[in-house]
Amino acid sequence: MNQQKDNQIKLQIGQTFPLTIKRLGINGEGVGYFKRQVVFVPGALPGEEVVVEATKVLPKFSEGKIKKIRKKSEHRIAPPCPIYEQCGGCQLQHLDYRQQLKEKRDIVVQAFERYSKTPIEKLQIKETIGMENPWGYRNKSQFQVGLDKQKVIAGLYGLNSHKLIDIADCMIQHPATSKVTQIVKTILQDLKISIYNERTRKGLIRTIVTRVGIQTGEVQLVLITGAREIPRKNVLIEEITKRLPEVKSIIQNINGQKTSLIFGEETHHLYGNEVIQETLGDLSFELSARAFFQLNPEQTVKLYDEVKKAANLTGTEKIVDAYCGVGTIGLWLAKGAAEIRGIEIIPDAIEDARKNAKRHGFKNATYAVGKAEDLLPKWVKEGWRPDVIVVDPPRTGCDEKFLQTVLKVRPKKMVYVSCNPSTLAKDIEKLSKLYRVEYVQPVDMFPHTAHVECISQLILKKGN
């Protein structure tokens, strides 16, 4: 009878209640249970006893905000960023970094508990690989530009709001990107160049995008504008290059659309090189304004080294690099492989991958535009069968047809790189018909946020 009563008690919005936080959720919020229903509480940490006010009540879960912390976690710290709570770009600055790494491993554990039938004790989920210095790691910033009492500001929209928060010195951004953004703001103010207004759709400068080659020190500046013409363009370029000699490339991208997308279709080269140079290990890359590149190069080297370890190549293997992008992972493996075949649906990325392979003198790497589920069976029919498939899909995970294709082709080994533990666990559950998970290695690519990347090594079970 009591249990029935418990289940009938429904939370109301605005109701306050005590809650013990058990774990961190996938978005970095605290997770507790009230009358058997899950409650998500941003800012709460595992082990804490809090008083919560219900802000959203849905049939399967509720959300709340902290009213009072009755018992603090021993790992709670004061977030060093002065605008941490307004900005929302980081979710975990209030948690000691070493503990962040433990909680990120637990986020991976939770995903496998939820979506995999394999008992968690049979899965080897390793300790998260972190950073020595988890600050100033992001090599790119995209800050919206606005006006606050006629003063030019640039930053991000605040947590759950459309208020632009001016960010003078973001602690997770590389200092070079912050410096360039700050000085460009001052130049726009000095030259009285108009700032785009989202509401009226008038004005010029919408977004300041900066990217630094961390190894080379070169900076690329992209000005996203609402219209093509830039008044006093030459003076603007002259001021930027005089005050910021590290800027080696200035690009204009035009986006006059009413959209939340940052980049428009039209791009013009204004000054210097069209690309900047960056290196990862022994490989060098040319980065154009629109090119995808990992945001944390230091951790990317660790991530790719873990991929190499999981592939465990002898020099004779034929490898398929599915969802290959501009070819970075495949090229990281190319020295140890007999042949690499990269597959990607975006033609521009394949063009870049071919250029990257050619620049590094890899004759054993070829690239094809298309879907792996179409190309793989065709190659097998032609007598070419991969020994290893490496996959690095988007957050949504692997396409269902692709997973079925892998089960038909049956490579001896699969290395799955994932940025979403939930879709990783779901996909591995489907592959576990024929594959054994040897281990899962979490890597912290984005300290102080809730994101966690994983590398999983899957081995074809004997007799398949």
C-alpha cells in the first residue's frame, strides 16, 4: 500500500524537497531519486545532500535547482572563472579536476549499464586519460558580437538565455585566441564599424572566429558579416595586422540569413595566407576557415596514440577508416599499415584527405566519397577485405546499415572512437553478436565540460 502511495506522489513545479546526489548525468548535472523518479540538478555533485526546487516535472524525470547544500562534496571547489555560472560553456569547474576524470569514467560506466547486456564487471573500462594542465587548451573560439551601452562586446549567450555574456579572457581558450578577439573588439570600436543586430537584422559584424596553430603560433581570424561590403576595409586590415602580427590569415564569411548557423555560404580571402599551419606529432595540416580540426591538439595526440595502440598493427593490415573526415586518424596509422582506405560522405573533406596524404608522401592511403555501407560490400566483392575497421562517427553513432555491413564483412578487429558514450554502448551491443569488447579507454578531450571521448577495441570472436 505504501509503495502505491509513493508512486502516486507527484512533484509540483516550485516544490522544494531534500535529495541525495548519486552520480553525474551525461550533461554534467547531479542525478538523484525522489519517490523513485530520477531528478537532474545542474551544479550538484555526487555524495551531496541538497534541498532542491522543482523547475520541470515530466512523466519520466524531473529537473530542479539547488536551494541549499546541506552536505558538500569533499571534491567541490570554487570555480576559478568569474562568469562560470552565467556562461554555461563549462559544466564542471566546481569539481576538482582529478575527480572530474573519475566521474567521466562513471558516465561511460552508466552508458554501458543502461544499453549493454554485458555485465559491467566483465567490461574493462579504463581510467580516464587527462591533461597535466587542463586550462587554455581550446585552439578555436567563435564569439558572437554585440553592443552593450554602445560598447562592443563578444562572447557566448548565457545559460538558458539569449543574453550575450562578454568574455574577456576565457580560461579554457588558448590565450592567443582571447588576445586576438579582445584587440579586434577594440579596433571595431575605434573605427566605428557597425555591429550586427539580430532583431533588426541591420549592422555588419556578427561573429569573431579565431583559430591558432598551437605548435606554429599562427592565428587565423574570420569575420562573419551580415553583408558583403566592409566600410574602411583597408584601414581595418591595416590596424589588425599592425596590432596583431601573429595573425597570418584574415577571412571574411558572409551570413545575412536569419539563422543560428555561424558560417554562411560565401567566403572571401582578405589578407595573408588562405590557411594556417598546424602539426600533430609528425603530421602537418593546412587549416582553412571551414576545415574541421580537433579543438584540443594536445589530447588529440593522446587519443590517436590510443587508436594506434588498439589497432596494434604489424605492417600487413588493410584498414578501412570510416567517417574519415580529412583523414587524420588514418594518416596516424598509415606508417604501420599495408593499405588505408578512407570513406566520407563530404566531398570537400575527401579532397582535403587526399591533399594531406599526398603532402606526407603516403602512397598507401586512398579516399572515396560515399557511404561505408555501399562501398565496403563492393570492395569485398572485388576481393578486397579489410583486417581492421576504424570508425569515428558523429554524436548520433554509426548508421544502422553500416553496423550490419560490419557484421557481414567481419574484419578481425574494430577500433571505435566515440564522442558519445550512450551511442557507443548501443552500437557495441549490436556488434557484440560477433565481437568481444577487449576494453574501453576514456580520454578527456574537454576538461571542465561534461564531454568524454572513448576508444574501444573490439575483437572478432573465435569461430566467426
